Amino acid sequence: MTNPGLSPLETLAASVKEAAKVLNITSSQQRNDAISRIAENLLLYQEEILVANAADIAAAKKNGITPAMIDRLTLTPERIIGIADACRQVISLPDPLGKADYGTTLQNGLEMVRVKVPLGVIGIIYEARPNVTVDAAVLCLKSGNACLLKGGKEAIHSNMAFTKVMAQSLAEAGLPTHCVGLIEDTSRETATQMMRLNGYLDVLIPRGGAGLIRAVVENATVPVIETGVGNCHIYVDDGADLTMAVDIIDNAKTSRPSVCNAVETILVHEAIAEEFLPLLKERLDRHQVAWRGCKKTQTILGTVIQPATEADYATEYNDYIICCKVVQHMEEAIAHIDQYSTRHSEAILTNDYRRSQEFTRRVDAAAVYVNASTRFTDGGEFGFGAEIGISTQKLHARGPMGLEQLTSWKYILRGNGQTRQ
Amino acid sequence: MTNPGLSPLETLAASVKEAAKVLNITSSQQRNDAISRIAENLLLYQEEILVANAADIAAAKKNGITPAMIDRLTLTPERIIGIADACRQVISLPDPLGKADYGTTLQNGLEMVRVKVPLGVIGIIYEARPNVTVDAAVLCLKSGNACLLKGGKEAIHSNMAFTKVMAQSLAEAGLPTHCVGLIEDTSRETATQMMRLNGYLDVLIPRGGAGLIRAVVENATVPVIETGVGNCHIYVDDGADLTMAVDIIDNAKTSRPSVCNAVETILVHEAIAEEFLPLLKERLDRHQVAWRGCKKTQTILGTVIQPATEADYATEYNDYIICCKVVQHMEEAIAHIDQYSTRHSEAILTNDYRRSQEFTRRVDAAAVYVNASTRFTDGGEFGFGAEIGISTQKLHARGPMGLEQLTSWKYILRGNGQTRQ
């Protein structure tokens, strides 16, 4: 039943919205059953998925895509097993729905309870990572949400194959196939239309680089949760344990430079800079980390160090590049963080109790660390079991977003004729 | 210290943002002290406030503003006492900040705690109700947030007088005067610029009619919380207690038709329509309520009833007007609500247990009632002590927004050298 007044995108979105209404009244067991069938069918139909993925890879190679991007695009039997395993892990997580987190009986006898409900329809817009198609859809399903997905054009065949498998699994579980909707038209115009699907989308979550996030914030009229841009800092206070500081910064920079919780800029107290920076440089040299430094950094480490510009400080390189600024005191470090932070993860390394307290209180970020690597900001590490992204905004969700963050609430009030005075 | 690269609006917003940083590290006591001084100074300087308000009223009368709007614009000594009393009530509410609502020690020994923090800078855009200037500012202060206010141009003198009193009170309490910022330029262009103050505003809350909300949703690039549009329904099931139903609908329609939790459309089961509608009409006639009805309503009540159009069903009249549709069953009622509801407050009147459960589960709204008036959706009635608005969206806040909904959280992780494997 198509409404002739609707665009193809709206028609799809309307089907997804209808599916969300059905999903809203399913039991946890039904939703887990659907996810379980997805896990099974991913393995059963892996051949079809791999063939579709091969088409994407062939096209990507023809278009001269970078090897790193091709790696992210590539599916293998092992990776499909990994995706299926992730589905099974989601099944084992507690159902975030139906919990009553607040309730009371009003003076007039009205019984009020606030219960967790799904958000409804979650839009997710992402880049050429086909695994996100399944990961995100399954987290939405588990939390009772339908989803409308738009992945990068490079992964369209893989995404369509995954969506086909999920639709079949949903049908087998007795749920509407449109609980998971994929936008097959990967044009920019359609992306912009998606961002303005008020009345269909309850929230839009962009997952990807700074450019994608910016485009969504700029163009969306539906509510957005910004995710994943991490220009993270570590401030090394005077009196910090320098051996520990070398280990932590090495970990935060080089254990996985491409991720949002990796450190980008270090701020070093001038009292220890002369002793500390050569130690750190020696360690980071093992990974060929390139430095960008302030004048004092250059004075200490030599002019082989490139100067750090304002643009460097503002950039999330996601690479083996580190910026370094020597500061006079914590005040200057906090001011720098205030100016450049994307409010994702920030750390102080110190042995001063008062400053540790002041830093955690004053620095405005989703996660603030004392004497630990910023790399821990992650749903799995935080014990949430799974995450759909890391929110860098303050509304609704902040930091790693688990199932809990994919819910809203509803007040239910049961009475026997109450009217307001 | 003004930055020559910033517009006047950005300069103001930057001052408010700086004030928010100070506010973030104040104690509950300091913030309560500031609010207490505001309450005192409102009375001390009421003469100045009333003179400013008289200028607004004189201009409004010259511009032919409606009596209802003039009433909302008007301040009197009694109303100022009421505003001061409301400030004192906010002081008595518990501090929403600093609470740790989640915490654990990770396997590696990292101590993690999630604490409630202010949102930062809250933008509020509203119409010609000068009391909102103080009410909103005080709720923001209590919850540690700075605010940037933009009220209707008709109230500009009153708003400036209120803001002056608040600035002096803040200074007396040792807080930055820009904890409360008022945009004095009431042009539409400035309003649009305000909606795009990314980097300064953490959230924008529009308080006003549907037109204002729509303009904000359409133009804002900062996160928005939609409030206050209530196209509310009451479904009268067959077997409902009809005497109770008359009382509830009378209350929901006529006790205060101008507010968002008043009912706009009733949906009546066909099995009882013939008995019920004349009873209801007789009661509503006492308040000269005008009816818009479906064909069946017209058949029962006579063709003196105007026909209800699609536009009627979609309109929040906020007036002594009621729409009525006779439905075949609850299914049709839920479908109607799905189509026209603004997801504010919806009610079922029934004696059928199963349907009461199904209605509350399936109807998607901030508050869903069984056998009670929709008029209870309100921060005060819900026991929140105060409210800054009633959110009709699902992200971050839903329903009445108290102090709790003006907070975000932050994860603090304290370690002793942890690095990620």
C-alpha cells in the first residue's frame, strides 16, 4: 500500500515507522529470537554476503580507494563469524525496556509510573563499514527500535545482502521485515532528505568522521546525537610519575591511533618538560610518531620537530601524529582543552590530589581521567556490553551509548475519575 | 575584553559561556544564595520593574495587541510577589547536581563514577511573558547552568528590568552577572542567529506556540528540546462510566482551555455515542464550547454541529472548541491518535482491563492516562516542584522537565597508571 503523495524515501520511512509500532509491543523473547535467527542466517548465507562484498571491493579498487578503507570494507568468513558472535552477545544483555525507574501515587490517588520505552525509529548514517549495518540494526532491535540505515555507497552491495538476510530472519521470527530499513539510494540528496524526515525519525545518529557529523548537524531538522569525534588531550602535571606518563601516552597514542579515544595533543608542565619530553620521544620513536610542537617543545627536542599550528591543535589526526604544548600550569592546560577539546575524553597525569579533583570537576568532557589512558572510553570497557557510538554531546546520552541510551520513557497514570482542581 | 571577530550576539554568548564555567564549580549554597537575592531584589526594585512593564503595555496597546496577550504581558505587585515566591520555592528543591547515579570499579582497578553535571549554557526563546525571564533563569541557576534568554519583543522593557535586577543579585552573591544573558535585539534575524550558536549553546528550548517551535526545529543547528504543543485526545470506550467521562472531559476541556494539556479531540466508541454525546454536550454547553464533529456526531447531536475537517483534527485550538469523532473500536481511536497526536498527553476512559493495558502500551505519548483528566501533565502535579517546560520529544527529556532534566553527566575515572590492552 503506497501513498502516492510520498517520495520513495518517505514510503520506506513510513513502512519502518509502522514496523516500529509492532516492535513496540513485542516481548524481549521475540526480539531475542529475531536476533538469534540473524546470527544463524549470517552464517547460512555467508556465501551470498561474500559475493556481494566482492562486488563492492572490486568497485572500490577501480575507484582507487585507500587500502585502509578497503580493509574496513572487506568481509571474510572470520569477520562474518565475528559479526554473528556480536549478535549473540547482544542477546545475552539485559532488556533495557519496560523498567519502571520512577513511580509514585499522587495525593489525589493517581498511580503514576515512568517506564522505559523504545525511541521509535532510529536513523543511522554511516560510512563504508558494512559491519555497522548488522551491529547497529541488532542493537536497535534489542532495544525495541526500528531503524532506517544509510551506509556509504562503497558498501551498498554488502549492505543490501546483510539487509536481505536480516529481513528474512525478521520474517522467520514473525516480525515485520521493515524493522530494519536500508536506504539503497546512496546519493547526497537522499542523505539530506533523510536528515529532514521529521515525523518519521525520532533520532538520527551519524557514525563517521568529522565531515559527516558536521553535515548532519548543519542540515538535520530531526534530533541528532553527535558521536565519535575525539580531539583528546593528556595533561602531564609536574610531579607526575614520569615512567607511568610515558606508558600512558604511548598507549593512548599508539595502541590504536585511528580511533576516537586516542590522544591527539599532550600538554606538559614546564617544570618537568625538559626531563620528560626526551623520554617520551624515545618511546614514541619506536612507532615513528611524528611530532608537532610549540616553541618550547622545539627548544627541548630540537627543530626536527615541526611547529604546531592552531590548525594542528584543532585537528583529530587519527594517525601516528602527536601535538605537544609546554604549559606554565594546569590553568593553561585547562584553557587549551576548553578551546580545542571535542569533549570526548581528557586526562590529567598527576600526583597532586587537589589538582586531580579540580581537573575532573572543571574539564567538560564525556570522560575525564586521572592517571589512566584515554583509550578506555568505550562501551565494552565501561561494562555496557555493546555500544552504538560514543556521544560527544550533552543531551540524552554522553559518552559510550549502550542499549539504555536507545530508550526514552513514558509516564503512565492510572486513575478512577481524577480531575484537576 | 571583546574579540573583534565576534558579532555582538557572539560576544554576549561568549560571556555567558565564561559565566557557565564559573557556575559549574559553585556550591549549591552559592547558587541558592543568588536565587534568594533575586527574590529579595524583585520586591526591592519592583517600582522600576513596574515602570518598565508599563512602557511595554503602552506600546502593546498602541500596536493593537489582543487583551489576552496584554494580560500575559502585565505585571502587578501581586504577580511580582508570586514570581519572588516561585524563586524561594526553587531554593527549597534538592540540588540536581553532583549525584553519582552509576559507578563501578573496572577489572583493571579503574574507579569509574558517573556524576550529574550542568548542561552548560541553555538558550531559551519565548514569547511575551515576562515572568518566564525570571522563572527560567532561576531554574537554570539552580541546576548550575548559565542561560541566554530571548523573549518576545513586546516584553523587552520588562525583560531588561528583570535582567538588571538578576545581574545585581548575581554580583551581590559573588557570581558573574552574565550567568543570565538577555538578548536585547528582538529581531527575527537575531533569533535565527541564536539558533545557530553552536559552540556556545548546549541546548535551545523554545517555549511558545506551534509557530515558534516549528521555526526553531527548522532553523536550529544546536540541539533543541521541543516543548509544549499538545494536541491531546480522550478516547471514551464502550462500557466507560459515562458520568465519570462527562466530568473528566469537562475538566480536560474547560478548566483551562489555553494550556497544552487541555483536550482537543474526543474519540467516542459507537456503542455508547448515542447515550453519551447528548450528556456531554449538555455539560459543555455551560461553557459555550463549540463542537466540530464527524458525520456520526452530527447525526446524533444534530447538524448545528459544524463538520470536523482534517485541519480541525490537526489543530491545537487552545480554546473552547472540541472535536468529536465516533469510532468503531479502540483500534480506530489509536490509529487516529497515531496520526494527529503531538505525543503530549492521551487518555482512555474504560472499564475494560485488557484495553486499558493495550492503550497505555501502544499509545506513544509523554503521558498516557486511564480514567483521569489529561490536565495533570505538569511538573507541579507530577511532584517535580517546578518545570521549565513540557517536552514532547523523546530524546533527553519527555514530559514535564524539572531540574533533573537540565543536567547531563560526566564519567570520572581515577586510576594509577592503567593502559588498555
